[in-house]
Amino acid sequence: MGIRNLAFAFLTSRITKGVAAQIAFDKPALDQWKRVSLMGLDSLTSGTEINSLHQAVRESDCSRPGAAMTAESFEPSQMAVHAYTFAKYCASLRPTHILIERQRFRSAGHSAVQEWSLRVGMLEAMLYATIRTLTAERLLTDTTVEPMLPMRVNKYWFRDQDIPATGKQAKLAKIAIVSDMLQALDAKSAPFSVGSDVVEVVYSFDGKLPRGSAANKATKSLNKLDDMSDALLQGLAWLDWQQNRLKLINEGPVSLGIGG
């Protein structure tokens, strides 16, 4: 989640029925994987629909008389424009689920609340409200919105590693995990496949992280890669959790190593 750096991943996975009509998720496909600035959403897609929408919303903005709207304005009226434009774009993808990273008000246990945290928190609330409005107006149907807790996701990916759930070390570890996944895309055991629109993004990400030097490279490119890693890992973790729920229903606790 971010305003100047908002990363998102669009994953699709077919649901199949196996033996005894048991339901399971197929290997997911990464169809979109982008990092955009909400201050310039025209770069979100090369199509004209989102551009026209953005312009129309700007023209209909009801800010106070005489208020100058600039690209760096964080006024609620302008943030509402960005939230609506992005939510409408997400709706155009017809998702079954939208996952929004849960924001925190304080960082590293500090008593002070940073101004940037308040801005991102405002954006988070606006996205929920806008998506709810689109749903109520039937512009978005059959879609569930769920929060994703970063610490819970990190603990899931670090479950076999001695890595803190937060902090710079966690960011570096997530970048390295994604790098390993991208380098294994040609293998049968790859955790996901990629669509044609994502190939260039994968190359630009993984091209900076040759095996054996992921941590060093990640340190230099942290601002460019950690948000992208978060978006992908949160989506993959959620799919794994759904798969585990199905196993629990179909095969019982033993399938997940619970009980004996």
C-alpha cells in the first residue's frame, strides 16, 4: 500500500474438481504485476478507458473554491479521486477477491504517528468505502474484500527461517524469496506462471537479482522491489491459505499435519 508507490498483483487460479468431487485450486497465473503512483494513474494501462475516467473525475471534483489541485495534493477531495480511479480499474478486472494490505498508524513502536501513515491510512479507508459503493451500485459484483496483515504474511513465508517478521531484514528476505521464485519459473515446480504482459516486469525485477547476490542487490533497490514483493507474496499466501482450508474440509486435520 502506498500513494506514490502502490504495488498490486492480479492472480488468477482455476478451481477444479478431483476425486470424489473434491475442490482444489490450480497453479495460479500472474496476469498483472505493477507499481504505480496514484498521482499519475494514466500510466496504469495503455488503454483509454482509465484515462477518460480519470479526466472525467478530475473535471467533476468538488473541491473548495479557489483551491489549487496539484499532482502532490493530499487533500481528501483529491485523494478521493485517486481512490475512485484505482478502485474502478480494479473493478474492470472482475476480481472475485480484492486483498488490501492492512496499514498501521505507528512504525517500530514509536509513540508518534507519522503524517505519511495518516495519509496512507486515509487512502486505505477510502478504498474500502469506494469498493463498497461500487458493490452497492452493482458496478462490482461477486467480489469479496479482505484485509491482509503484513506480519501474518511474513510469518507464513519465514516459517522455516529465523527472520524477524518486520524490519529491513524482513524486506530483504521477501525480495530474495520472490527472486528465487522468478528464477524457477521454467521449472515444473514453479509456484505460478506468468502472462505475456508480465514477462518484461519479471525480467526487470529478476535481472537485478542474480542468484547468490540477492541481498546485496536488494539493498540498493529496496524502494523499487519491496513493495512489488509484498503484493505478490500476499496474493500467493492467500491462495495457499484457501488451498489449506479446502484440504482441511476434504481430508481432515491430518492432511495439514495437525493431530495424529
